[in-house]
Amino acid sequence: MIWLAWRQFRTQASVAGGVLIAVAITFLLTGPHLAHAYDTTVLTCKVHGDCAPVLANFFARDRLIRDLSRAAILVPALLGVFWGAPLVAREMENGTFRMAWTQSVTRSRWIVIKLGVVAAASVAVAGLFSLMVTWWSSPFDTITKDPFGTFDLRGIVPIGYAAFAFALGVTMGVLIRRTIPAMAATLVAFTAVRVAFTEWVRPRLLSPLHYSGAFTLNQNGPNEVPGKGQARDWVVSSLILNKRGVVIGSNGGIGPNGEINLQPGAHGGTTLVGVGTCPETIPPPTSTGVHSSGPAPLNVQRAVQKCLNSFHLKEVLTYQPASRYWTLQWYEMAIFLVLAVALAGFSWYWVRRRLA
Amino acid sequence: MLSVDLPGGPSVTAVLEAEGLGKRYGRRWALSECTLSIPAGHVVGLVGPNGAGKSTLLNLAVGLLAPTGGSISVLGSLPAADAAQLGRVGFVAQDPPTYSGLSVADHLKLGARTNPTWDNELATSRVRRLGLDPSQKAGKLSGGQRAQLALTLAIAKRPEFLVLDEPVASLDPLARREFLQILMETVAEHQVSVVLSSHLVADIERVCDYLIVLVSSRVQLTGEIEDLLSTHHRLIGPRCDPSSLPENQHVIEESHSERQSTLLVRSDGPIMDPAWTIESLSLEDLVLAYMGQGRSIDATLWSKDDE
């Protein structure tokens, strides 16, 4: 029976193997150069005092491969759609289950072995892919120090996603019994679950920490916990309060991405919409987007900061510290693996008891 | 042949026994209250109109379907109860499915890897005799070749009971004849009990020695074909009232013109009345008569339902 499961899976497996090998070759050809460039230019830029151009140069390297490596986010979905959904659906659609289930192999054993063989392959493919992407991207990741920015693409969570996507695909195939609709349903359901999980579950996996302090402009924007370690924390939400402790921002003073909306006051000075007016006059441009390209001139920054200081604003951040990165990775992977096992169990039950 | 004497128990002489068997899809019953017994050591033809429940019955027999009601036992145990039971029953499905991406040789390997009782010599010699190219993908075979491949798989696992669900329905006449020919050879060679469903009486006549007519889940007629043909007659004579016939003659079908009556009767003894011209029946006449009878029973059931 293992032979049959493998024989039916052989073509799909060789396609995946081919893609993995192509990616591995690409990474092996470019990765060592990246690491070398990192060691010789980025690591020494502080000594030479030319960090800005060196970093700009470094990030211009292998831009295409870097963009393509983001496609790793699609790997679990593809496994679910092309390996999971057809596993049983194609047998139902073509009627071949009638041949398969009347050999001397019980249905229970048939589905367990098919699930086992292809699930193992899915996990292996996703794991290898993530391993290669994580290794290749490490110089960039070391510079950006933003582990949560690439949380879904690195480490061990792709393994959980792949197992889940595969089991979800099988379940859809078992329920819908037709290949193409099952594939479509798998894609929709998987995307929905992933988005919902990222949006609502991941921030609450561990109870988040809170920071509150004076609102200051800093290099990386307002949504950053100041004075912390090496890597960026994951700020789940931020609130800015005026000196009476009332939340501002929603009424236009400070936008959702930290844009500070300062306008010339009617009677001189500068107005922060919805908060108040300070006596300082800000040299134009008066609207400073923190994330806009290029930092504002130094005199503008100082004037803005002085104006903001006069309002005694406070910011309250809810965040997951960078030190929890691996804990969150393990939790998320484990949850998706549990979901995968539950779906596989359901498929097993359905094939054994309900199908045909 | 298949009678197994269990210590202290009754001997098992039926390969299939169904009791009040039913299968429902949603609110529609594909088979309901079906009670029948298929004897061992025969090639049994299961005929009936479309929708009679033949396919459902056979799928229940091989365990592809689970009954909604009633009970079924095949070779003395539940269908598809375990691997051993699966190995004892061979199945060729309607429009026999094969894996289009797998070659003929792959299919034989599939059979070998999934059946401990696999007879590889039988399988390879059959494939050779059929002239199938082992490296040919099943998707490229003709319908007849695919059916032959499916039959090879079902036979080479050396089952005690072979179930064929309209195996030749989609084949052209030549392929159909070849298929049935090979089936007959196999049966003769390996002493296997067979049930074969078809709505074509000619196919049944060619290979079967036992007949079951199933109409709307009810068995209308069952018995060895030879006996059935010798006990059924067409009587043609002057117009009469069928109820005037002797006790041992049962009218299956009657038609009357002004002067003449034509009766299809089952008679347990010889027909003595010299007024009748006695004609023998073809199997097709017989089957059609009983199917018609089933339909009229059905019609009365319907009118009852409507009240």
C-alpha cells in the first residue's frame, strides 16, 4: 500500500523536488557572496563611517531573489491546493476509489497511509524551504533586526502551515469530492484561517507587554518601544494620549501610521489638530510624515519635537518583545499542527464511515 | 463447492444473503426492504430495469456502501469487514475505473502489493493473452481493454466470490463478447461464484446459469435458468378466464383479443388441456414478463401512497 501511495504521488513529488533543487542552487550560488559582502562591507562600515551608502548598496544586491523569496509565503497554500485537495477528491471524481477500496486493504489503512506519505512530504518540503530562505536571508535579517516583519516566512511556522494546509485540502476533497472545487475551497479557507490567526490570535498567544512614556519622535517612527535591546519588538497597538489622558489620533491629530498633522495656527504658532496650539512656528513643510521618504531637515525635526513637547503627550504601546520570537514561533507551529491532526482525523473518519 | 461446514452450525451455501436491506440517499431510497439470497457455485445474472437497485445492491455487497437499514452478509461475514474479507471478494465496477496515469504493469503491481493472495502468474499470463502492452498507460487503453484490466485485477487476487456491476454496459458488441468469454473461462478454471448485473438479457443468457430479476428492490424471480425455462410456457388458445386454470398454473402475463387468449404461465406440472397451443419461452420473454409484473405491483403501491 505504501508503494501505491508513493506511486500515485511520484510525479507531484518530483515537481516539488525540482523546485527545491532549483531554489537550493540559486541560494548556494548567491548566498556565500552575500555573506562575504556582509562581512567585508556592512560589518566594517562603522569603522569607515560610510554606513548609509554601504547599507543602500547591500540592500540593492539580489533584489530579485529577495523578492522571490517572499513567495515562500505561498508554499503551504500550494501544498494544500495541489497535494491535499486532490488526494481523495480525484479518486472520488474518477471512480478509482472503487478499485482501491476493493483490494485487500481496508479503507482505514488506505487513507492513513496516503495521508501519512503525503503529509510527511509536505512537512519536509515546507521545512526545507523555510530553512533555505532563513539561511539565505540571514544577512538582511541581521541588518533590519525586525524578526516579526518576516515571522511567517522564517523558522518553523511554515511547517505548521504546510501540515495544516495539506490536511485542510484533504478534508475539503473528502467533503466536496471534486478536485477543482476542492482546490478553490482549500485556497479560500486556508487564506481566511491564516489572516484571522495573524490578526486576532497571534497577538494574544502570550499576554502582551505595555509601555507608556512621553511621546517622542524617533528615527523609526513613534511605534517603537524605546531603549530596548537589539531587535525590533512587535508593537501590536499604540495609543497617544494628551495630558488629560484622553486618547487622540482618531480625530486627525496623529494618524494611524504616526503621521503628525501640524498646521499653522489661526493666530500664529502651530496647531496639532484635535489637541491644541503651540507658540512655535514650524518651517514648511508643516505636515511631517514620519515614514515619508527621507528624514525631514534637522531644524524642522527640532521645531516639531519642541512643539509636541509643549502638549505633554503620552504614548501607550502594547507589544510583544523580540525576545519572545521563538516562543511565538513554537506556539503558532504547534497550534497549526494540532489543527492539522484534527482535520486529518476527521478525514480518516469520513473516508472510513461516510464516504461512498 | 462453497459449502463450509461450521462445527455445530449450519452450512453456508449462500455467498450473499440480504435481509430487509436498504440504502437511502437523502430522502430517496436507492434500495429498500430487499431480501434475497445468492447461492454459491453459480454464475448469477442479476437483471432489472434501471433504478431497480442492482448497482446499489452490488456496491453494498463489496462494502463500498454501508446499508441504511437491514443486514447483508457476504461469505458469512460483513462486507469489507477486514482485509481478509476484502481479499475473498473480487469486484469489477460499472464502467470499470482504472488509474489513467498508471501503466498496465503498474496496475498489476498495485494488485500484487495490496493483495496477499495475488496470483502473479495468472495476472501476467492473462495480460499477455489479452495482448496488452505492460508499459501502456491505462488512460490510453480502449474501454474494452480497461474492462479486461479491471477483470484481471479482480481475478488475480483469487477471490471466492466475484462481483461484476454492469461490466460490459459501455463496451461495443465485440469487446463485450470477448469480456464475457474470458469471464466464462475464468469461472470454469477457478471455480468461483459470480454475480453479474446487466440490463441486457443476451449477456446474461450467454454466461449465467442462475437468474435473479430485481424490480424496485423486490426479487420478482429467482432460480436456475434451465428450471425457469422448463416451467414457464406461453399458452395460446380460445378466449378464457385465467382463473379457470388448474391450481398449479400461475398466470404471469395475459393478453386477450376477441377470440383468443395468450397467457404466460408458470406451471409446476405438465399442461394437459388440449385446447392450448404451448410455446416455449426465450429468457428475454421471461424476464420482460416478470419486469412488467413488477411494474404493475409498483403502480398499485404508488396509488396506495397517493391516498
